[in-house]
Amino acid sequence: MKRFNTKNNLTRQHKVKKKKNINQTSHIIKRGQFGLRSLEYKQVDIKQVNNIKIKMLKEIKAMEKKNNLGKIKVWFYMKPQHAVTKLSPETRMGKGKGPIISHCCYVRPGQLLFELSNLSKFRAYELVSFVENSFSFKTQSLFKFY
């Protein structure tokens, strides 16, 4: 008799990792006319994402008041989906996984961070220069040419 019957006892088998569908078009501007993409791998915390959103939306509201072009549409692609856990430094080995502290998202090179529409090129460059300093990685601005 085998020690572990792998046909009936599935807990002892190695779990087969399923291939996730990789988004092949995460680097192309689809909805807006202007976008910002990353040039480095980076782990971005939920606090950083929220600070970037707030900073950007404040600047957009100020631009909307100055211009009579209408509402500026924004699409954010930085969504914190991965949980970050941590145990206290005094705990010994074998006490399990720690509690969830925060969430984060992983940014790949070439991935779009956000898109904008209904905005002139000059105003878009103004907005990027304002927001770029809050990123902890290198970014590149993109334009959709018609």
C-alpha cells in the first residue's frame, strides 16, 4: 500500500497552476487621446495610488474651471489587487501567515497607468509634469494621433 494515495487524496498532490490570461493590449491607448505609461517594474502601495488619484483629480478640476471644453474624462488602470501581509518581528517560525496590512498593485514596463480625453496637448503636458513627481518610477507620456 502506498503511503499517500494520490488518486483519492488530492490534498497531497501538487496543485496545477492555471495559466492566467495575459492582457496583450495593456500598453495601447484605447479610450482616451492621452495616456501615461510606466517604464519600470514597481510595487505600488494603495496609499500611493490614492495620493496620485487625489492629486490628479484636484488638478483636473482646476483645469475644468479654466477651460470651457467640458468635462475631462479619466480612466485609471492602477488597481490594487494583491494583499500585503506581515507578522510581528517577535513571532517564531510556524505560526502561519500574518494579517493583511494593505493592498498593492504591480506595475510592469509599458503598462498604461491612466488615460485622459477632452484635453488639449498643452494642458496634458502640464498635467503630466504635475503628476509625474509623485510616481516612484519612470513614466512616459503617450498621444493618440488621428
